[in-house]
Amino acid sequence: MHFLVSGDVQGVGFRAFTLDRANGLGLTGWVRNNWDGKVEGEAEGAPASLAEFLVLIERGPISAHVDSIGIRDIPVLGIDSPFRITR
């Protein structure tokens, strides 16, 4: 899935939170800050893990405030590397 998170999500540990939760759920993909203040990423894994991941990033870390999350399905790429933060 592709996700785009808006709100107070930069400079508050949101990417590190996302990385930790994704790796804990066995997901692959990436997360990054966008120039417009949003956080964007892609995650791939088991449907149940993706559903749990979505619930976690909707809350975010305690220091963040999530206003909304845009989600869309994307083709499965079969990425074999751990989830990562990109710049």
C-alpha cells in the first residue's frame, strides 16, 4: 500500500516510529518526509500486518498529530529488504 500522512508529522519522530512498527510487523518498504510537510511511504506484507500497521500509523507517536491518511493499493513488488527511511 502507498500512504500519505498529513498533520503535525515532521520533526516529531514519525518516520522512526513508522520504521519500528513496520519492522516489528515484518513489513518491507520505505517512509520519507515530503517537502509539503507530509510523510509518505509504501509498505508491503501480509494483509493482517498491513491492517495493523495502518491502525498504528493513524495514531502515530505521542508527539505527532495525524490529521488524515491517504491510502491506495499499489502492485506488489516483492521487495526483500527491511523497511527503511529514505531521504
